[in-house]
Amino acid sequence: MEEPPPPAPGDPQGLVLVVTGGCGFLGSHLVRLLLEREPDLRELRVFDLRIDPRVLPPAQGSRVRVRLVQGDVGDAGAVGRVLAGAHGVFHAASLVDVWGRATPEAIARVNVQGTKNVIAGCRAGGVRCLIYTSSMEVVGPNTRGDPFLRGDEDSPYPVRHTEPYPLSKAQAERLVLEANGTPVSGGGRLVTVSLRPTGIYGERHPLLAQLYRRGRAAGGWLPRALPPHAEHGRVYAGNVAWMHVLAARAARLRPGAVGGEAFFCYDSSPYAAYEEFNMFLLGPAGLRLGGPRPPAALLRLLARLNAALRALLRPLRPYAPLLNPYTLAVGSTPFSVRTDKARRRFGYRPLFSWEQARGRTVAWIRQLERGSNP
């Protein structure tokens, strides 16, 4: 039986929304915020390869019907079924890998083909709003180390993608923006928006958890490695999720202001070097930076050796250290952004202050110390 067309935006029956990757790091923040802050929400479909009921608030209530749907964005049929009849989709599912743990083919299947499937599912299922979670790495940093200091979406910056992950995100973003204005089943046209967060932090962040456990195992110390004056902009996951919510509202009510546009996503977190910022979060849990900072030439040599070892060992066993030429370039290159465009176009302001974001993240890290991972 053919699915009925979706109700028009603003329908009194309420909104039906989908979050792909809804059990992941950012997706879990988005799911909770939608349940707490979207008053028109009637049904929320959480789509993920691995379902985790812990993403739902403990006392969710009965106002919203929540469906946890296991599925793969690389499966066009599964994507089409979960999107059918929805008003909007937040496409947050992504294979994030800058260390070489996954093959380029696997990254492209999730990030590029998965996005093609979501766009096709929107058109076939009558979905009129697509908010895509992109990345600052669509723009940079580049591997030459050219600085990008507090730039905006129009700031020129030379970049050529050589690594599978940023290349896949750039390709997917282009697909999303080009799909803006295409017709959807049942009438109307698709409105697409791409959001580019800088380095995200917050509760459930897998790399923060890894750094914390490594530091504890080393007696409370993490080694110094990256340059101390390379300014970075980091953003709290709750504020990234909030920007998604606001962008979706604008796409439904003022599509001409946001459709086909990309927006940087930042908040009031302090600009700081990468390791310094990590200490804002890990320091209160007892970790410190220690040891002499290696010379830049030595770090480059170690990064190249790690890359060579990864290639040699790939047929035998996984080897994906945190340091490689790409991660070294990203961590060493000054790269920070502004969100003026999002403020002008759809009224974005951070929902969580720096003090709140830091406090929530530190509280979660301290729970890791007690052996739990909420």
C-alpha cells in the first residue's frame, strides 16, 4: 500500500522527524534536545546501525512516540522505509575516521552513498526538510598548514582533499546542497541545509574517553605534542544539536533564508590550542600535560612512520595510531570560525554557556573514572 503524503509543515497533528545516526555521539544529543525542546514533535524515529535505548531521557513521558529503528544508511530500502511520511530528517549518520581504521570504500559507502540514499528517500517519501551534519573539514585545515582564523563561510581558503574522510564529507555536502529545491512526492520541494561544526566535544565523545583512559593508565599524564599557539575553535555537542533544531525550524517556516546554504557551527567555548582545550575538560578529572614538547621535525617523522606502518600492517592486523600526517596537520594548523551567518539567517545563539558545557562534560568524564559510561 502506498504511503500517504506527509502533512504540511505546521500541521496541527504535529511533526514526524527522523534522526539518522541517532544513537551516536552527536545524534544522541540531538535526540534528547528534540524531545525536550521541540514542542510540535509528535513522532521521533531514531535510525542507527546499533540501537542504544540509553539515548532516550529517563523520564520521556507519552507526549511523543519514539521509534528506535535499526538500519544501515547504506541500505536504500531501509532508509526509504524510515523516512516515508516524515516532515524532516536530520542526517547525522557518518563514518568518522581520520586514523585509517576503515577503508576508503567503507567511508564512501556510509558518507556518500548513505547521503544519496537519504536524498532519494526524502524525494520518494515526501520529506520536505533535510538538515545535514557536515564538518569543518569540508573546508580545512589543509595539510600545508595555512591558518584560517575566525573565518566565515565566504572566507577564501585553499584546500584539496586527499584523505578519505574529509573528501567524503565534501562530496556529501555538495549532494545535499544541490538537492535543495527538488520536488518531493505528494507535492512541495525539498529544503536542504548543511551545518559545519568545528571540533565537537561533550558527553559520550569517544576520543575524549580514549584520552582520559590513556592518561589514567600513564599515571595521570598526557604527553605534550602539538604546537601551543595553534588556535582552534571547539563547540559543545548540545549547541551543535541546538543549531540543528533551529535550522530545521527555519527550513520549515522561512525556507528562502536557509535553503541550499551551509553554516559554520560554533559557540562561546574559548579559542585555544588543541591540547590546551583538552585540559579544560580533562584537568578537573586529574590529568595533566607532561614531558618536553618534541621538535616539529620529529613529530613529522613519527607521523610518516606511523602512516608507513599502517600501510604495511593493514593485511595482517589493524594499526591506526592517533598520530599520522593528516591528524598532525589538523592539530597543528590554526583553524577557528565564526557563526555570524547562522545568527543572522535563523537566530542561532548557543543554548548552553561555556560554563554549562564544560561542567556537563567534566561530570561525564568523572563518571568514566568510576567505571561507568552513561
